[in-house]
Amino acid sequence: MNKVILIASGKGGTGKTVFTANAGAVLAQRGHKVALIDMDMGLRNLDLCLGLEDKVVYDVADVLTGLCRIKQALIRDKRFSCLYLIAAPPMGKTAEITPLHMKVLYDKLKKHFEYILIDSPSGINEILLAAAFGADTAVIITAPEYAAMRDADVLDSSLRESGVTNIKYVVNKVRGDLLSTGLVPGMNEIASKLRSDMAGAIQYDDNIHLAANYGLPIVFKRGTYIEENYSRIVDRIIK
Ligand SMILES: Nc1ncnc2c1ncn2[C@@H]1O[C@H](COP(=O)(O)OP(=O)(O)O)[C@@H](O)[C@H]1O
Ligand SMILES: [Mg+2]
């Protein structure tokens, strides 16, 4: 059954956008039809992470206000057979976004796409909660630091209150050198503090950062430890 997966985090900069791009690319490389929606209104950067910034004409606000059809806002990433993006609007452009608007959009997209991944704004706000309405799964991106863990826990509660029951989390930006000092929370401590299941951990790796900066999902290069790790995490999220 086709699924909407919300990628969220309480804290900013944990890696939601990079994760959305790479998880979407993993699924598209497997031959699934995937749509990525950037809901970070005014602060869009999923288009940059995918190197599609020059292709954006219409955005999700245009779709939700009826200015264009969904098809007109879908930008195809030609490096993958079935990966599409709907960009977020630039700063200053507003649109009424209610849970109902999002549910209608999801229902329409689900007729054509097997996976719809939503890149969320940081924090817990009206847009996030609207985007959560109708999502089948939420993935909380957190990091081995106490602020990110606490924010992830608060977000987890809010998502549950909004009716999202299938929630997993990913610990991103894990640094082995710091873990071994015992000065940052380890995986066991994170697992004991967060109520949902962990889908996996992603190392802090300059290559992930550099690839995102150059508009290439790093999983495009197959057979690396990074691509294999993303792939295993995606397996746990969609199962
Ligand atoms: N695993 C990682 N290793 C190294 N850098 C990362 C990793 N994940 C994300 N980043 C970098 O961290 C920054 C924030 O990531 P981003 O996905 O934009 O966060 P968010 O969308 O949660 O605000 C970016 O510069 C990105 O390249
Ligand atoms: Mg982001």
C-alpha cells in the first residue's frame, strides 16, 4: 500500500533534508515511484540538496492554493528513474495549510506514487501538525546530544497526540571518536530515553555533507558503507 512518510525533528539542523533526499533516492533506485515534498515553507533547501533549484517553477503553496495542478509542480530528478520533488515556496509567499489540505494532497499523490516523503520544518508548529495529519509513518531525526534527544521526545508525544502511531527515529551525525570518550550520549542511552523504535544510526561523515552541498544524494554511489547503511535504515522504516 502506498505510504506517506513524514521526516521531522524538534531541533533544527539534525539532518532532515539530507535524510529525505537520500531515503527517497534509495527507494527510487529500487524502482519505486517516489515523491518528495518540501514543507519547510520559506526556508526551502530540499531542491538544493537534489541539485534541482533551477527547475523550480511552481511549489507546494501553488498546489495548495489551486494556482497550479500537482503535475505542474512535480519536478523529475532525471538521475533516478522515478524520483520527483515538489519544492517549498520561497520566503514571503503564504498559503493556508490545514490538515485537510494535506490529506487531500496525500490522497491524490498516493494514486500515483508508492512513497511520499515529507521534509518538515524544524520544531512543532501548525505546518508540521498539518503535514502529520494523514501521514502513515513518521521518522524523527535526532542526534547524539541532549537537546536533540529532548526535542525528539517532545515531538514524539505531539505526533502521537495528532494520531501518528507508527513512529521511528534515526540518530544522525554520530561520531565514533566522541562516542568513545563517553562525553556524548551513546546509542543505549538514546534508546532508553526515546519511546519509539530506532531505525538506525548514521555516521557524521564529511562526504554526506559535501554531496548534499553539491546537490547529489550520496546514495547515488552504490556499494559504499553509507549507501548500504541508508538502505538498511529505509528497510526498517518501510517494513
Ligand atoms: N550524517 C551527516 N554527516 C555530516 N553532515 C551532515 C549529516 N547529515 C546532515 N549533515 C549536514 O548538516 C547540516 C544540516 O542538515 P539538514 O539536512 O539541512 O538539516 P535539517 O533539514 O534538519 O535542518 C547540512 O549542512 C548537512 O549537509
Ligand atoms: Mg531542512
